[in-house]
Amino acid sequence: MRDLDGFFKEAENPGYEGWEPSDHPTWLLLELEQNITIRKRQVEVAGQMIQPDCDGNALLQLNMGEGKTTVITGMTVVHLADGRILVRLIVLKPLLRQSVNDLSQRLGGLINRRIYHIPVSRNTELDDSTIRKLHSIYDKCLRDRGILIALPEHILPFRLLGLDAAESTPNIYPSLIKFEHWLRLNCRDIIDESDEVLDTKFQLVYTMGTQKSIDGLGSRWETTQDLLHLVSTQAKRLHQDDPNCIEVDQTGYRYPLLRFLKDDAIGRLLRYILQAILENGIPGLPFNQWTTKVKNSALKFIKDLELSKEDEATVRDEFKDGVFITKLLVLRGHFAYGLLRFSLANKRWLVEYGLHPSRCLMAVPYHAKGVPSENAEFGHPDVAVTLTCLSYYYEGLQVKQLRTCFLLLSKENDPSTVYHNWVAPCVHDLPSSLRTYSGVNLEDGMTFKMVLFPILRYQKEILDFYLSRVVFSREAKEFPRKLSSSAWDIPAQRGLQLTTGFSGTNDNRSLLPLSICQRDLPDLLHTNAMVLGYLLRDCNRQCVLAQDEKGHQLGVDQLLKLVLSCGERSSTAQPVRVLIDVGAQILEAGNQSVAEKWLSITPDDEVKAAIFFNENDELMVIDRDGLIETLQSSPFRQRLGACLVFLDQHHSRGVDLKLPATTRAAVTLGPRLTKDKLVQACNRLRGLAKRQSLLFLVPPEVSHNMRSLLEISSDRDFTSADVLRWSMLQTCDALDNLRPLWANQGLQYYRKIALWDLLVKDVKESNPPTQVAIAMQEPEGKTLLQHYLPSDADRVSALDDIAPDDPNIEEVRVLLDALRSTTGQAVRSAYLHEEQEREIASEVEREREVARPPNYIPHKHRLHKDIVYFAKFGKFPGDQPSRSALTLAFEGLTNTSVGDTEYPDGLGPGLYASWDFIRTVQVRENDIEDEFCKAPHWVLSSVHNNDLLIVSQYEANAVLPIIRRSTHSRLNIYTARFTKPMRSFGNLDFFGIGSGCPMPTQRMRCCLELFAGSLYFDNFEEYKYFRDFLGLLTGHYENIPQGGITSEGFVKFFTRFRLRWPLDSPFMVNPLPFLAALVDIRTRGGGYQQSHVGSVIRAIQLTPETF
């Protein structure tokens, strides 16, 4: 008999302890079906899962390997599914397939229970008929005593879908709300791996409203790109100064991968970067040109979270309403709010973030190494931008993406100069024929792919070009509002069906929703200590440094050779047959590749195959002949002793393999690895208490961190005790970082359940959707000022929506107290919510089902009689433009991002636009219309005056016959000048139809070009007139009073009045934010920074020689 341990364990259980087969006949069938004996401990746990002693929602801890999933889950669900309630088993996505298969096998035979899995999301097309069918399926599952298996993201949508329908599809809104209420009343939930299911970071978000570009647009990501350039240069400088502080891993032209080896390494790097900014500025922020007072205040603004009134006033007065403030705010977010620290030191590429090969162009959170989320996004826009930049820098461009860059390059105004910038760092590695843009031939696919691509794919200049022109201009968007739910919404409310669950660890018990609590059995309270005791046994104390002779990180081949050598170092030790990469140290190879390599270098004749998980979460086995099949159907299923086993980070928990009794494993460590994840990984060896053993592989990053935190001398070897102490400290840090997010989610939860009760009441009384449904929505998009310099008006009290007599008022006060203790600041509760939101904004990863822009209904074209009148007679009826037919062109931008900036009322008198031109689609109230702005191409002019009327293509086509006959008007073709080689159309002298009309005045031409977002001028005189019109200083003037001109060159009104220059500018405040917003809309957020108008926006003065 091979499994003696298993034999004696079974022999210790005589059977039927703590239960009677007559009371639980289904448990007897369960024993027969699985050929098992239910143990006393399993009966006790199942009893608590069925009816906790606390008579409320409860979670239990049970040591891994005690049959939680294989036995207790089945016992619990078959007992509860009695035809009166709907039993729902909530599992993690990696375990979904395994759970469905296991329960179907165990409960579908003699017990004859059907297993249901019904995924529902925002993509599910719902109408009254579909909702009725869903309801009937759920009802059938209840009546037939079936078991419903669900993921967290499949049970939360029902409430969100109902709230979404209140605005989008009111006809199905009552049905969805009633269905959700029915589920709340009838579902009895069992949670497997409850610590992960109730993870604080999980949040499901439905976005609402019309998508718009993030505030700041190009300046926002360009500042981040410039900052990351400084990260690269200053990291190398820091490494030169202190090689033991930071590891800079750079191959060729690839952006360096940084590993921080000391606790203060990231802080030192940030100080180096700040010093470089102070000395040399950053593109678009000329620090060295400012006065000492302004420079010092700006530096404090960037790096200090709390500002003195004097410094804040200096920054506001000097940069208010200017373009510099955008860059300063982005830098403030990175330094004062810690976003750069978070992105560099708290997130690992390919482990916690990276690109998704088919989903979107932005970086997304990873569930584990190599496992990108299908729905999750980073909640903070600047974190998303930073991690997206880093992902492309590390991964480089694909061939198709590089070709896209060259296609876009051909449309640039000066492609030769841009190409020169691209290849400048690597020009000597290119053939002489490819060192200039004229030598590149995209039709020569072989040269492009074999010569250009390998050299250019990692060049930062070209990566930044692709990011700006393609990635961010297309996907750096946000929505005005959102509906959200979190782990707080999973446990049942008081008075409803209970929610119970279990897990092998309970480290997150302090971050559980307050509606559920950890209620471990008294005789199981020792579980944590028992597990730690196993790891402290002599056979498990070994730690091996996973580094080369220079102290650098090992590659996959080196790591596998190290694992192989671990068994050769001792004649008595078992060879390592299992590798558990919970620390995610193998990044550059997939699971199958690792299994193949490990098998190929393992000479032991007893090893015949290697086991691994494929991309579909299926256990696969590969033999020495390269044959791959599922483990389930393989003869190696009963011969695990002849197999190597590789478990990647994603499958380092919840996997149950019956490994041989003497198995030895190697467990990798990684940065910020918490105790629960480590223990879960170690307990893949179910026999640690017996003869199974393990060792730990310690990479250099963890080694340095461990010695620093635990004050271990360099001449002492690590032991498992050091590993456990270190992982406990990582756990404490992780819990502290998540506490503000936990409290904020709780406050939102209690606010919403108070509103939900009112909503259900309205539906029961057949009332139409009310403001209650709208009140459930939360703000989503924020301006940079709201993110990083919130005013009192932006701060919201956490108690605003909680009535004094609300039954949950005490829980709310507990959460507020938690926030106070977290911040350590005795501030009014009215400010706590926003301050905590600031602190945790960078941490939020949320499951967000993104609503792409809906299919809007187009406005029906309409030709107004006044437009026809102008085409006939060259003037408006009664010489007064009708507001029903047209408006001043700039007033037509009110519902765009331009409307959020300040510009003069009545700007551009005489420049009109028809409503048919302004209106494109039917939008909801307060929706932003940036994506639907038409570019002006058809302009009507008159022989009688200088008025211009911009019309739509439909109107131009309709009035064309009238224009041909009229002697009073003319139809002009116009387009904005977006590239330097283009000719200018501002004089309206290109292919006009109709009578000759006077050329537009310089003022009218300036207004037309401004409205259209034209980027170039014909000469310096036009450029100077444009700046004068905006009220911007051109050249040098004497006797300008102190404070009379902003740092960006805007001459304030009192200064213009005093100097009598330039009196004809209509702008009373800095026009650059208005200009930037307008040009962003016209250019879709990119490609204008090097243009003439781009230099105006960036506050860079041009000289006559430029033209």
C-alpha cells in the first residue's frame, strides 16, 4: 500500500461521528458516491456553514487539505437546497471550471442534483421576455433543489442593471428591480475562498453618460512621458552612486526595468528627479526662467501634500487659468500624491499590470503573472497613463504598430525631423540608407521587418509617438457618472437569507464588510499557528538565494537549473519535483515552456512528464516525447510521482493534487508577498504535517528587503522563520494601505442601501423611476484640480445621505472612526471622504464593465428658411440673425469641453454657425459633445458685409442651386490648416461658388481659423496678430507693472488699459486653457504640440525666422 498516511488518516475515523444517516440521507449518498468517510471535523464545519451559532453572516477558517471544497461544500449545498431557497455557491474565476466539474461529478449521480451556471453582465441583452426566462430558470433551480454556481461579477450586475435601466430603458426597470429584490429574498449564498471573493480591491463599475477625453489631454500624458524619461536617467545615476540601492536592468535600447533593493531607494530616486526638475525644468515648465519665489512655491506645490497658504496663493496667482497649471498638477499627482512611487515600486509589470493582447490598448490589472483581467481597469487616470507608458516601454511595439507609426508619420508637417528624433539614439546601428526618412520604403516588407523593426521597436521617442497619436487619443477617456458595487454588496443584508463562507486563511478579517464576521470554531483557532508550525519544521527551513554571482535576478533557465541543483546538494534530501511560483519570478516564459524546459534538463529516469496549467485553467501534462494532453484523461493522473509539477502564481491556491507522500517543493518569493498568499501556496502540499517538505527561493529584491526590515546581517543565511516574519510585515502594510478604501466602500454601501429601500418601495407601488435611482449614481470623471487641489465645495460629508435614525448609523460611525485613525488627522468628518479618496485613488483597481459610447440617434437634417434667405440675399431677414436658425459659432461650443473654460461672451461677432452644423446627434442633458463636433468646411459669405455663416454639408448641398443664381452671396470651401505644407484657406479664395465677395477682414479670418482649430500661420505678422488677439505678449516691453503679466505671457486687462496695449483683445482672463481645449477637440488630442499654435499653447514664443 503506497499511501500509508492516507490509510491511517482514514482508519482514525470510524464514521457517522456527529451525524445520523437517517437525518442526512444525502450525506450518506455523498459518501457512497465518492467512496469516502465524512469526518467529525467536517460535520462540525458543515453545521456552522448551514446555521452559524451567531445567527448572522459568518466566515470560518479551516486548514487547507481538510476537504473544504471536496467534501464540506457538497455537504452544505445539498442540505440547504431543500426546494424553499435558492442555494448559490460563489467561487473564484480560476476555480469555476473545476468547481462545476467536481460538483457535477459528486452531486449529479446518486444524489441527482443539477448544477446551474448562468453568467449575467451588462453585455446581456435584456427585455421583459428575457427577464421572465431568467426568473423561470432561477425558480426551477430553486424548486428542483439545484445548485447555482456563480462568480462575484455575475451576481452583482442585477442591481446595477436595474439602476442603469431607470435611465436607459425605463420599460424594463421595474422588472429588473423586482427580480433583484426576489434574488435578495431567496438566495442563500455559500462563499468558497472567501478571503479572495471579499477582496477589498474588487469593485464592479458601470459607467454612465457620454464618454469624453480626460482633463488636460495631451499635456497630461506628455508630462508623464517626460517624467519617465527623467526616471530612466536618474535611476542610472542613482545606481552609479549606490549599486546596492537599485538594480537597473537594461537590454539594448529597451527602457530599464527597475528593482528597488533598499527601503529608501524609491525615495532617493524621487529626490534625484525633483532636483533635476528644479535645475533644468521639464519640457513645457521652464523652472529656471521663474523668480526664486515662484520657483520655490512651485516645487513645494509639486512635492508637498499639505501647502502653506502663501505657497498655494503664489501658485494660484501666478499660474491660475494658464497651461502651466496642468503640468504642475500632473507633477503634483505624481509626487505629492505618490502616484509615481506607487507605479514604480508597488506595481510589477506582467504580474500586477500589463497589456491585454486583444482587449484594449491601455494597460490593465493582472490577476496574477501573465493573467490580464478581462474587465478590470485602473481607477485613477494618471495611474492608467503611467502604467500604460511603462507597459509599452518594456514590451515594445509590434510590427503592425510600428507600421502604423510610419503611416501617421507621413501625415506630419515635418516627417524628416520627427524621424531624425526617432533614430537619433540608434542611428549608428542603422544602415546608411535608413538613417533618413527618405530612405524608408514601407513596401519593402522584408527590410522593414528584419532591419528597422528590431532596432526601432524599443525607442522611447517612437513609443511616445504611438502612445500619444494612437493609444491615449483613442482610449484616454472617462465618463461623467458611474454605478458601482463592491465586496460589501455580496453578504446578505440583515433579516434576509444568511451568507456563510470559508477559506484556509483569515488574515483579511479586519477588512471584511461589517455585515459579515469571522466566526472560527473554538477548536480551530489554532489553525494559523498550526500551519506556521509546519513551515518552521527543520525539513522546511531551507532558503536558497535565487541570484547569480553578481547578485542579479535569475532568468528562467538559471532558475530551473537552481531548482534542479537543490536536490543534488544533499544526499539525503529528496529532489525538488514541484515548483510553486507564488512570487512570480518567471516572467519571460509561459507555463508550457517552463514545463518543457524543466523536463528537458531533468535527467532522472523516474521523471516521465511535467504537469502545468494551460491558458484555459486546465491541468495539462507533457511527456518526454512532447505529447500534451489533459491530466484528467492521461495515465499520469494516477502516476503523479513520475511527474514534475509547475504551478504558476495564478494557480498557487485552490488547486488540489494528490502528490506523493515524500514530495519536495520549491516556493518562490516575490516583492510584497503577503502571508496568506504564501501559506496558500505552501499548502498545495497537503502532507506538510507528515513527510512532504519544501524550500524557499529568495530573489535579490526580496533578499535586500528582508535583511533591511528584519535587520539580518549579510553573513547569516535566511530560514523559513525569516520568511514568515517578513511576509507578516508585508501583510500588515497591505492591510493598512487598503483600510481607507475599505472604509470608503462601506460608507458608499450604507448610503446606497438606504436609497435602495426607497427604490424598492417605489417599484412595488408602480411609481415611475424617481430621483432616487439617479441619486444612486456617483461622480466618475474629475478635473485635475478636483484630483489634486480640491476646494471645499468638492469635499462631501460621508453622513450627508445617512439619516440620524438610520439603523446603520453606528456602522457608519465605525467606518468614520477607521478613517480618522488611518489619517491620524483630527479633521471634520465632512472632509474625510475626499481626503481618503485622495489617499487611496492610486490603489483602486476596479472591475469595470465599460459602456462604450451608445448608439446615439442622429439629428434629422433641417434647412431653415433664414439660411435660404441668406443664400438668396446675402443678409438675414430684417438684418437680424434668428436664434432658431443659427448662433454665434463660439457659442455653439457650450456643450463641449470648451464650455468648461472661460472665454468672452459674444466672441467672434459676425461669425455664425447654423444649428444643423452644430447639432450632430441627440444627447442627454449635460452630456459632453466633444466626439460629435463637425469640422467647418462650408462657409457662406455676403457681398454686403463681412458676416460669415458656417453651414453643414447638407445645407451646402441644399442651397447650392440658389447660390449659383444669387448675386449676393458665395459658398466657400474651407478647411483648417493642420500641417505646415498645406496651403491656407483662411482668405476664402479657393474654389468659391457664387458672386465675388470681399475678402474676410483680418479679425474675421483670425476668428474663423481659431474656431476651426487651424495650427499654422503664413507669416510672422499673422502669428503676432493672433497673439495680440488673445492678449498675449509678443516681444519685450518696458515698464510692465509687477504682476501685470502671467508667466505664460497673458497681459492682464488693467495692464493693457494702463499701457494701452493691446486694447482690442476681447479676452479678460488667460485664453490658453480655452485655446488648448478647442484645439484638443479639433485634433482629437494629439499631434499639435510642435505646430505654431502648439507653441502658443505651450507658452513658447516664435521668432520671424521660424516662418
